[in-house]
Amino acid sequence: MGNTLGLARWDFTYLGRVPGLCLFLPFPSPPSDVFPAQMEGVKLVVNKVLSSHFQVSHTVHLSALGLPGYHLHAAYAGDWQLSPTEVFPTVVGDMDSSGSLNAQVLLLLAERLRAKAVFQTQQAKFLTWQFDGEYRGDDYTATLTLGNPDLIGESVIMVAHFLQSLTHRLVLGGELVYHRRPGEEGAILTLAGKYSAVHWVATLNVGSGGAHASYYHRANEQVQVGVEFEANTRLQDTTFSFGYHLTLPQANMVFRGLVDSNWCVGAVLEKKMPPLPVTLALGAFLSHWRNRFHCGFSITVG
């Protein structure tokens, strides 16, 4: 439910060092290595590492559905590295050709306490300002998020969630979303659990807003599959999705595909071009229900 509110989430890959806590988020998103990402138009991405602390990327996107766009992405990583995926402080910024900015700052306040600030603008207007605080215990984590706090307008979105590792494989937790603005106030509670085995992971989230279940299985080093089921009580809608991931290491190729209950099918083929630092991607998506088709092609350098 937190994703529905547009709140940026923490990356919980660090919980791999705590038994049973990795790969879990309330209302988790499909893993990027199973379900294909939507593609449309032509995209060119150039990545450049300037130093051990600083890197930039340039993205040019030409689309038949909208105006051409350019994005400049810059990231700075400090000297304090706690793990291969955690470096503090970290500053990330992304600006497009219209002047809109999306920025994040991550800080390590203490050994177990982290903080994050997120700012998003649309040209000269602020859209989102968000502040996160996270405490990590030996076998649990607690997070509090404040979204768009406005003392003058008396409005705020608050998200609090707690994750607890009960066994080596079982994790249970809950998330409470509270929102307030003049004339409106409400809260939504979501309970969630995750069970992880050697080759598969299953999650279940249940709340007043609906339910979400997922199952991901790694058959071998080349084949992975995933299924997801989501029911939304507010929209009175249910969806089912099946995705698969196929790796062909000898050909330097990766193929991802999906099909869902809305009669949508899609696939993305990625091809690396060694010894050049170039990756080519071709994707196509078809919605039989809406009679819509779009395809995309991208080149990534670096």
C-alpha cells in the first residue's frame, strides 16, 4: 500500500545478513531479474564512472507516446562502505530536460540508525518531500516514513512498518499507513509474511486495501519463474501475472517474458556485445483486451 501512495521505499537487500529477512517488503514488487520492464520507443543510455566516488549517466528517450526526453543522472558515494550494496553517505540526483528533479540523500547516523531524505520537483514546483528513519536490530527492523509533511496545511502521510525474523526461513511483519489532510483522515493496516527456501520464496500480504501473494522459483542457474496474484478491494479488481527469466550464457543473452490475466503478453531480449561495454535490448508488449501494442529498443553503453 505504501507504493500506492508514491512513497520511495528502502532497499532491504541488506537484510541478507539476517537469516530470513532478505527479499521482503510489504507489497513487494516483482524481482527485476524475472519480470520484463516495460519498453517503448528508442532509448540510449551512456554510463560513465568519473571516480571511485562519482558517476554519471545520460539518457535520451524518443517515444511515439510523448515528447522526446533527456535525463542526467548523477550519484556520489562516500568512503564508509558497510557492505557491497551500502555506502554512506550517498547522494543521488536525476534531472530531465524540463528541469524537474528527483534527489535522494542517505546518511548513517549511528551503527544501527539510518536516515534518508527524498525530494521531487516538477520544474519549479515541489511535488514530494519525504523523510525516513530506520533502526536495525539483530533480527528485526523498524522504519518510520513521513511523506509531504505540511504544518501549515495540516497534512501528512505517515508509514510505519516492522519486520521480525521468527525462524531462519520465516519472517512476519506489519505496515501502518496513516494520512491526514483538512477534512479527511484515515489509516490502513497491512500484515505480511515471507517464507524462503533454498530455491524458492513465497510472500503474502493481507490488509483492508486488498491482498497480494507471490511465488518465485529458481529451477537452475538459467531458468527462473515467478507468479503474482493481487486483489484490490477498493477497485474491485484482481490480477494474476506469470513471468519467466531465461539466461543463455554462451550467447550472452537474457530473455524475460510475462503474461497476465488482463490478456497482456510481453517479452524483452537483452544481448551483451563483449568485448565492447554495450548492451542491446529489444522489447514488445501486447494488450489483447485494450487492443494496444508497443515495442522498444535500447542501447546501453558502460
